[in-house]
Amino acid sequence: MEEMVSEYSLALISLLVFVVIVLLQSALVGAAKAGAGLPPGCTPAADYDDRVYRLHRSHQNGVEIMPAAAVALFAAMLTGVSAGWANALMGVFLLTRLGYILVYARSLGAPTQGLRTFTYVAGWAMLVILCLMSIWAAL
């Protein structure tokens, strides 16, 4: 077991860093909502010009994709997908998620079909590839 963990250490670290980022985002979003006078647990009005809304949606998107990232990685480990591929795909996933957060928080590009969409789809694609590799390895 220790050897498996060691082989996939970059992938595991990428996943864990992503989890920590999403956890930190929750605190930042809470503080931003409080600063805007919004009640805890509320969803800000859908307005891409509103920084609080963008922070909230960026965090929500991280929460939404986190289970897929974890399942994709653990399935890859259990089915014996090449550790090199898993490490690379999860590393790129983490980088695209960091890019996504920055793009969304700074409102860079168009609200749809722009840079934010590109960074999301690039990270999403890393997970799809990892899932397909796991399916192939399990066959």
C-alpha cells in the first residue's frame, strides 16, 4: 500500500491541494458575503459583475467537481493506471483549477464561452481521460 501511495504521490498531493483550496475558498466566500451584508448560506444574485457572486460560484464549482476528481484518481490507483499518467493528469487538473479560480475571481474574458469556460473544460477533460484510462484498465 505504501508503495502505491508513493507512486501516485503527485496526483494525491494535487487532489489534496485542490481540497484545501476549496476549503479556503469557503472562508473567503463567507467573509465576502458578510462584508456585503448577505445572510450566511445565501446565494448572491446572479450577476457576473458582482465579485461576491463570482467568488461564490467559483467555490460552488469546486465543490461540485471535487467528488469527480477524487473518484477518478482513486479508480485510477485501484485499477493500476500508470502512475506517471495519473500524476500528470492530476497535476494539470490542479493547474487548470487554479487558473479557473483566478479567471473567475478577476472576471477575465467573456462570462460564457471565454477563458473561464476553457479553463473549466481543460480540467474537466483531465478527469474524463483519467476515468477512461481506469475503465480501460479494468476491462
